[in-house]
Amino acid sequence: MRIKKNDLFIGIYIMCAILFFIISIPSGLLDVLLAFNIAVAFIILFNALYAKEVLDMASFPTILLFTTLFRISLNVSSTKLILTNGDAGKVVETFGEFVGGGNLVIGIIIFIILIIVQFVVINKGSERVAEVTARFTLDAMAGKQMAIDSDLNTGAITDKEAAERRKKLQQENSFFGSMDGATKYVKGDATAGLIITGINLVGGIIMGMMYGGLSINEALQKYTILTIGDGLCSQIPSLLISLSTGILVTKSSSEGELGDEMVGQLFSIDRVLLMVGVALAALGILTPLPIYIFVPFGLVLVILSQKVKAKAGEAKIEEEVEKEETEAQEIRKPENVVSLLNVDPIELEFGYGIIPLADVNQGGDLLDRVVMIRRQIALELGAVVPIIRLRDNIQLNPNQYIIKIKGIQVSEGEILFDHYMAMNPGYVEEEITGIPTFEPSFHLPAIWITEGQRERAESLGYTVVDPPSIIATHLTEVIRQHIAELLTRQDVQNLINNIKDNNSALVDELVPKLLSIGEIQKVLQNLLSEGISIRDLVTIFETLADHASVTRDTDILTEYVRQSLKRAISGKYFSPNEVTNVITLDPAVEQEIMGAVKNTEQGSYLALDPERVKKIIGSLTEQLKKLEDMGRNPIVITSPIVRLYFKKLASDYFKDIIVISYNEVESNVELQSVGMVTA
């Protein structure tokens, strides 16, 4: 395998740092490495300074560790040279002599000031900021994730954008968590440098006097210069890295350059510049302070304030002109009709009076409820609900809302924002006063009551619901009714991809050898249209693979799938611990229906005489009335071969009718016929 250049460079960099702890290096090579170390520190500093956001330097904690290790290894190497030869190279010597100006006291004082600045100011501040930022970033993660989910559900962002935001959020968490620990490297590096400096000074004087034949003054002069030079060679890069750390952990997340932002924020308000300029000039005139310094500074700031004010006026005029030109261009520009062709699968539009329910800042939780609706449908039916678009519509009444499927209104409702809806479950005798209305999901009679009546209504046995729950329930029911038509070929492909990893043999056999994506879509839509869950895709696909070689009629294949899902169907409609009342079909009616089935290349259909249909539906109406009076679900049991056609016949007249074949009922379910459909 070929090694990348960057990987090789990092490997050599770390290996050298480790070797320098063990082997001695000549002073000439040490000079080169010290210059290289200072250059790396400057590169890191200016990268941190001009990075637009912290994640532009996501690897900074690792860089911090590597540079700290390398810098300490150079410090150890210079210590060896100082103690053995009394010569640590030209760079160390120059730093020691130049910074102190030939005066040991000045050199020592400057070195101590540098250490204090790094320890007390930069290191301490960076450590604290990194700690607080890490804690607040972690605490804010849940809220940011909820905001991403809300934007995704309202259609403000796509799935790809949501994934990118979640990835960025995770990276920010990891970065600030790592920075919280990485700042300890900076502090430890400065501490280690200080200790090594002390060792150099004491050890150098001892070595010079015992082995170099130097007097105490000569040894002090020589080794103090070398110690200060070595300390500066180590502490200056360390100071630059510490400064880089401080810049990164204090950097705000913005799109502009840091320099532009800082200068713009400091020198953008003309009043501030004018006041400071006048204050400086007054100090120069009215106090013994040097007038030739303070007055010119004040005049410069006053002049600058006038320029800033003039520039702000010009910018405002330009902005107004640009706005007018933009509006004019929009008027002249041909309408982009392509953008109008997109149709949202599901839309919830509401009047301005309902906006507080959807506004998180006003305490509304409608967005969270939309997320829960998608999860509920996914668990209940196994289908992924498309993005639900929420919009305010000023053309609606303030308390009105409408639900659209593929751009067409399918349902509507009206709520009272500061009221609750109370519904009588059927056994409450005492009535309460309120505004009569109908529950929008199931059109049940209800009453709008106030907050003060809520507790009494609940104590009487009324079912009391708040406005967000009313809208959420209504939206859920509409989605259940139309989930079949919302299932697209792309959704089916996504479902196939979801199970392919663990069932590749099944998927490869079925798609596209036996059935196309469109044919599988039709089968799944048939199941969803009757409220049958498609979560158990493996069982569904196994059944399709077993029978698709015999027939590709999606209606017939649906019947086979339903029979394989009989445990789920029985669990949905029947209880094994009680007798379920149902309606059955007269065998003569079943025989008549099967005799009227016509098979074509496009599929089969029922060609029954209208008079016969009228009689069958009339009998069915009478029998279903019995179940309704008993408070039971409208369930009709038929033979497997008839179920499909009878369901198509009856569903035109009874929307909620449930038609089940004998093969879809578990053996432990006990049924009791309370009527028979005849003709």
C-alpha cells in the first residue's frame, strides 16, 4: 500500500520528537529545528486567526498534542547541549543576548513577564473558556437537534441538509469536548518549560564551575543567557499556540472574516468615535498630559467619525436604490413557473389565530406533534410519511385550518384558540354549557368550553381535548386515509434498501426478476388502503416471491400477502379472549359474485347487474345496522376468493367497512355471525 506524503510527514514529525528525548543532536540541527518550530507556531496562529469557524480547524486538539510533544523534545535536546557543552546553538544564544540587551536583570525580568502573561492571562482564560464552551455546547445539543427536526418536518431543509447539520453539530460537540482537555496540554507545556528553565540555570552553573573551570560570576553570566535564550525559544512558540487556542475557543460562529468583523464592530458607530475623540482632546487641553499626543489623536477620531457617518448615509441610500432596482427587476422579470410546479405531498395551512400553536417562541408544540405523527404512522403502518409542510394563510379565517394532499384540500376544521373541546363518550347524563360544535376528525358532536370549565367537565366524564391535540388527531386521521396514495416508487425503493443488507437473497430474487418496483408499490398500496401494516416487509416479500412466478396480478398477490399476515390482521380486529360479532355472506351471493368476475389483460373486475348490486347493498345495510346498534365494528367475513371483489363492491357505499376472509383469521379467534347478507 502506498503511503501518502502527509501521513509520512506526520509520522516523521512524531518519530523525531520521540528520538530527540533519547539521542543528542548537534547545535546546528537544533537551530534549524527551533526555527521550524517557531514557523509552525506562526502558521497555527494565523490559521486560527483567519478560520471562519472553529470546525475549519477540527484537528486542532491533535495538532496541539503533537506540537507540544515536539517542542518539549527540543527543550530537552537544548538542555543536554547546555549542560554538556555550554553551547545550545546560535538561535538560543541570540535570543538570550538580544532580548535582554546584554543585561541579565532585564533579560530575567522580561522572561518572567512572558511566563506570567502566558500562565495567568492566556492559559487560564483559554482553559476556562474551553471548559464553559464545552459544557454549554453539550447542554444545547438536544435543543439544536430538535430545531433541526422541526426545520426538516416543516420543509425548511431537506433530508441531506438535516444530515449535514446533525454531522456538524456532532463535530462541534466532539471539538469543544476535546478542546476542554487539550487546553491542559498548553498549561502543562508552560509548566514543564518553566521547570526545565530552572534546571538549566542551576545545572548549568554547577556544570560550568565543576567541569568548565568557570568562576561563579562567569558561570552565572554564561548560563543565565543560555537559559533565558532556551526558555524564550520554547516559550514564544508555546505562547503563540496558547494564543491560537484562545482565539479558537472564543471565536463566534459567523461567516465573515475575523479582522473585518473586529474592525467593523469597533469603528462602525460614528457617535462613539466622536465622543472618544472629544474626550481625548479635552484630556490633552485641560490636564498636564502631553497636548501634542492627545489632541492629534482626538482630532483623528473626530474626523474618522464624520467619515463613518457619511459612509453610513451613502450605504443607506445605496441600499434603498438597490432595493428599488430589485423590486423593479422582479416586476419586469418573467415569472419562473418551474418553481410553481412542485406540489407538497401534505400541507397544513392555518389562519393567523393558530400561529401561536406552531410558534415555538410562543410555547407552541404543533411542530413536535407533527414529528410524533410521522413516528406514530411509521410504527403503526410501516410507511414513512412525507414531509408535512406547515404554512400560515391570511386568506383563511383566524381560527380555521385546512389539510391538503398533493395540493388539493381534503379536509378542514376550526378551533377556538383559548378553549377546550369536550365530548360526551355516551354515558354522561349531566350537560355543561358551551358552544356546540363537531369534532373535525370523526364529526362527533362536541362543545367548546373555557379553561375554568375543564376540571368540572373531566370530573363528569367528558373527554376534554386541547386545540393542538385536535389538529394533530385530525391530521393523523387524514394521513391514515391517504397514506396509500402518498406511497411513491421512491419510498418503496427506500424500504427495499432498508431490508436489503440482511435479506439480499430475497431482494435479489424478487426485484426486478419477478416483480418491478411499480408492482410491489401497488401491492403495498392495496394493503395500506385497508389499514394493514407493511412493517413486516420480509414476510410480504417472501410471499410475493412465492407467488409472483404464477401470477403478476397485484390484486391477487395482495390477497396472498394478506393471508400470510393473518396474525397481524387478527390482532388488529379480533380479541382472542372474547367473541367477535360479524356479518357473513350467503353462499349463493358469493357464487353470484364469482360468476360476475371478468378477467382481462389489465386485471379482473366485477360486472354485476345493477339491480343485483342494489339488493346486495340493501341487505348489507340492514345487517351492518345490527352491528352498529351493538356498538361493534362493521366486519364482514367472506371466503378468500370473494373477499377482494366484495370489498370493492361494498367500499363504494360504506367507507369504513372491514372485509376479511376466513384464511385471514387465526384459529384461536372465536367469531359469531349476527346476520347474513342475502340477495
